[in-house]
Amino acid sequence: ALIGVQQLMHVQEAIVFFLTFFPILLFSLYISWNSTLHGRRNFLRSLLDDWNLHSFKNMAHTDELTQLFNRRQFVHVAERRIHEWPTSASTCLLMFDVDYFKRINDSYGHDIGDQVLQKIAELARKEMRRADVLARFGGEEFVALLPETTLEDAIMIAGRLRKNIESHPVCIGNDIKISFTVSVGVSKLNSDNINLHSLIKEADIALYRAKQNGRNQVASFDLPTI
């Protein structure tokens, strides 16, 4: 444009052209730059909104202490899962909680009690398979839905989990180790009555049976304590 102006216009015409052209050019550059900044801001704001929405969803579905599903999310996911599976598939549920948890809190403080729950969540997560649904059900109580699992295999998984937790104490200051155990109740989904509430209730009864028989045990709703 400058070369064309120089060759085709007289000096006075070129001066008028430049006085007209440069303000328009500068204004156009300003508009373009401002639009670019505005687009970037909108893009970043959209990313931030998506991240905040994802974070809020996680907070609504996740137990803050253990980072497992909370009770509400467990019920939501488990209800959907048990109705997705064919009725011929065996489905079991584990319910387990810490033995004498109140004694741990009273003796060492709630912060140590929180560490115990976090340790149990960590060990239980490693024991679960991809399709299993693990959650903190409330307080010191945990629950796990085991799809396509026979009652015998569920009892074996529960026993392995119980032993693993028993052999992993929590370490606190001055090399003090706090050992703890869990009791586990196991139930099996009735193919004639696909009801999550009944499945949880039966596991809770089995858990209570394990507590009555001395704790640090696995009890099945349908079989004797192990």
C-alpha cells in the first residue's frame, strides 16, 4: 500500500491518504486485539466454569475424608448397576466397619481416627476390582458392591481385606503403631427380589453378627461366621 501510494499519488494526496489511512489502521488493530483478548477471556472463563462444575459434582458425590463415593452416590450407582445386570449374574455386597473405633478416637484423638479411616479406604480401594463400587457409608462404616461375584468369592475377598487391614497399622509420632481391625458382613442379591435396600439390610445383619461373635471376623447372612 505504501509503495502504491508513493508511485501513484502526488505528495499532497499521499499526505491526505496517510492521515486518513493510519488512524483507520490503528483503530482496526485495536479492535482486532481487543477481540482476541475478549475471546481468550471467554475461553478461559468457560474452562473455569467447567472445572468448577466438575469440582462441585465431585464434592457432591465424594466423601471428603476418604475420597470414596459417599452414601448418596453409592445408592445411586448401585441401584443402576443391579438393574443393568442379568438376574442370573451373582451379585454380593460387603459392609465393614472399624472395631472399637470410639476407643481409638478417645485414646488418640479424632485426627488419628481420621487416619485410620483413610488407611482403610486406601487398602479397600486396592482390593476392589474395576467394576466394584466402594463407598464410605457413614461414620466408620464402609460398603462395597461386588458385581458378578459368587458368595464364596465375596467371602474370600472379605477375608483377604480383613487380614490386610489387620496387618497395616497406622504410625504416629515416636514410632508408635496403632493396630486396628474390621468386622465384615456379606450378603448376596436375591435374583427373585432385586432390591438394594434388602441387600444392604442383610449385610448389616451379618455385620452385627460378626460383632456379636467377637469382632475381627467375616460373617455371611446365609452362612456361619468365619
